Amino acid sequence: KKFLVEQRSNMPKNKGKGGKNRRRGKNDNEETKRELEYKEAGQEYAQVIRMLGNGRCECFCFDGVTRLGHIRGKMRKKVWVTAGDIVLCGLREFQDEKLDIIHKYTADEARNLKTYGELPETARINETAVDLAMEGDGSDDDIGIDFDDI
């Protein structure tokens, strides 16, 4: 006695190319030559000092003021802003202590801005948050103990 087993599958055939994890690994915005964005009225160049979380960061504007920066929604999970980055910010007319980050410059673009005179010569481009924090201290780590006295 032989039994013929017929197997029917109601599962759909895989026709796609994977799920969202595949898209996550892909770098769609290939680094092509993009046009350099200059500041307009109501905008300012800034350097990110430290990240605060929730899409916010502390930014040092090149007009000499430190402000609270907010990463705009279009950039939020696509463009990673980190400490030390040079960014273009929109200043708020109604809140002088806050700004919105509009555009992030690559290191090459920031260097170009510096050579064109858009950024001041004091702007440090490839600096990390630690370097910026250490420079802002101004102290020589002198705690007032001289070992010659002991």
C-alpha cells in the first residue's frame, strides 16, 4: 500500500528583495558632488558642542553665542549630527537662545567654507567634543598644591 501525499502550500511566494532591514543597510544618498549651501538672512553657521538627546544639541554659533539647537524632522534619522560638526542653522526670531539645524556640512565642505571666508579662521573643523571641552576650560589643572612645600 502506497500513500500519495500531496502538499499544498497556501503561503505566498517571495517576490520582494527583503524587508526594511535591507533598506537600512543601503546607503541611498551616495556622496555625489552637491552644491555648497551658503547662509542667508536669518541663518548662521555653528559648530555642535555636545549632543543632548531627543534631537537637540548645544551649538556654538560663529557670531559668538552658544544656543540650543534642534535637528529638523527631515534630517532626524537620515543625517547623523555629532559633536564637532559644522552645521547651517536657522535662527528663531522669537527665541534668540534656540535655533534649528537645517544642513550638515561634510569636513571637505567646511574646509571650503573656511577658505572662502565664510567661516572664521578660528573654526576647528575636525575637532571632537573632548577637544572642544578641554579648550573651553582655560585652567592649567592647578589645584594649588606645591610638592616643594612638603
